[in-house]
Amino acid sequence: MISAEVIKGVKELLEAQGVVQKSDERFGDFVARGLGISARQTEILLDSLHEGHSVEDAMRAADIVPTEVSEDLLVQVARAIGAALGRVASKNR
């Protein structure tokens, strides 16, 4: 399960890119729309990144074709997830 800190970090990143979550839109659908991938791919990608896998491994697991998405944006999402998980870990020490 993805933590609230991760959700917040990814949401802030996508909003900075001009993607705004609609009032009735599920988080996974919002991220999928922002990244230009399916909801299923988004779920696999976020779970994989949340587990600490590299962007490349997460893309492979989610069957994301690198030429069909912004790899730079995916790296930014991975960094946002890593930073959020780092904040959570430091609070739990």
C-alpha cells in the first residue's frame, strides 16, 4: 500500500507539471493521466517504485514502453517517492 506521504509527493509533482486531480478522480487514474499510461500500469509502476526498484525495473514490470512516456517525468516521480519514503523512515526512528 502506498503511504500518504508518497501520494502527497507525487500529487505535488504532477500539479507542478500542470496536471490537476479532478474532484472525483481516483489517485491511480490521476497519475495514469499525468503520465500518459493505463491505470494498471500506474498501479504496478507505483508499487514497484514504492518497493525500491529502479525506474527501469518498474517500467519493465509495468510493461511501459520508454518511447511512449516521459522518462524524465518518471525519474522525477521516483525521486518524489524516494524522498517521501525517506521522510517517513526518519520520522519512525
